Amino acid sequence: MAHDHHNRPLTDVELRVKALESLLVEKDLIDPAAVDELIQMYETKIGPRNGAKVVAKAWSDPEYKKRLLEDGTKAIAELGFSGLQGEDMIVVENTPQVHNMVVCTLCSCYPWPTLGLPPVWYKSTPYRAKVVADPRGVLNEFGTSIGDGKEVRVWDSNAELRYLVLPERPAGTDGMSEDQLAELVTRDSMIGTGLPKSPA
């Protein structure tokens, strides 16, 4: 799944970015490895940290969780995370009966204030098409095993609404602080293609 995007032609914006990057590299103004590392950091560490804090708060504070599920935008803003691409947030909760996944079938609408930069595979045509037709197949490609008895729901983000998955709290986390819980939350668990980490 993660490699399918290499087969499609680049968009106009991607071509322009590539040309600009090539020019900056040619003039020794940037190091491509440093750029890649920075993008990777924002995709997997800095960006998703906000969402991880939201999830950890919901796991440890039942009143906050209630507010989050009733009005995601407002509850997320309580923690200081709001802005462009995150104005209208709906939070969907994973339970023992239901597993949720998020996609944007039209383009790549994504909750930047809570999850940072969207991963490349989220924007790829194969993911956007397949997750709707075969969500369990996509989960298998990500190495995520969901029992046959559990319903899988797919939520389609759009220009007006962004979705965030509230993953199930892992077993064995009683007594953990919010900071410790946040360390277990992965970006993919908040999109629904993965699960939180288990405590060590």
C-alpha cells in the first residue's frame, strides 16, 4: 500500500516542489537528507503528538471523553489544537464491537492541527479507493488484525469535516499518566489503519 503512489504521475504542485527542491540542492542551499528527515519528523513525531495528547486525555478523563465525542472541535480546542484543516472535527470511538477508519476519497482532507502532515499513503489513489471497497484488506496490508466479529466503519473526510479515531485504550495501562498514555498512541491508530502500542 505504501509504495503504490510511486506508479502515479506527479501533480503540478508536486512537480513544482520537486523543481524548487532540485534548484535549492543544486545551489547547496539545502541538504535533501535533512529535508527528508524534517518531513519524516513532522509526519510521525511532532504532528501526531497533538492528537496523542487528545487521545490520552480522553482515556484518562471520562468527562473530557464525553465532551470530545459530543463536540470534537470544541474539546480539541480546549487543549489548544485548532486552526486551518481542523475547524470541524468529529471524533469516532473504537469499541470492542466497532473499528473505525478514516479516508478522504476526493483528495486528502486531513486534520493537520491534531495529526500534522498527512502520510503519503493517505493521499494515494490506491488507499483512497481500496479502503472503501475492502477495509479489512487494507487493515491486513497495514498488519492490523481486527476480529471477524468486529464491524469496520469507514468515515470519509471532506472539505467541511475531518475525522479523528479515538482508539481503544490498551489493556494494562491502569495507573499510567497522560504523558505515558500519549506515548502509546500512534498516528495510524488515530486514522484507524493501526492500533495503539501495548505498554512495555
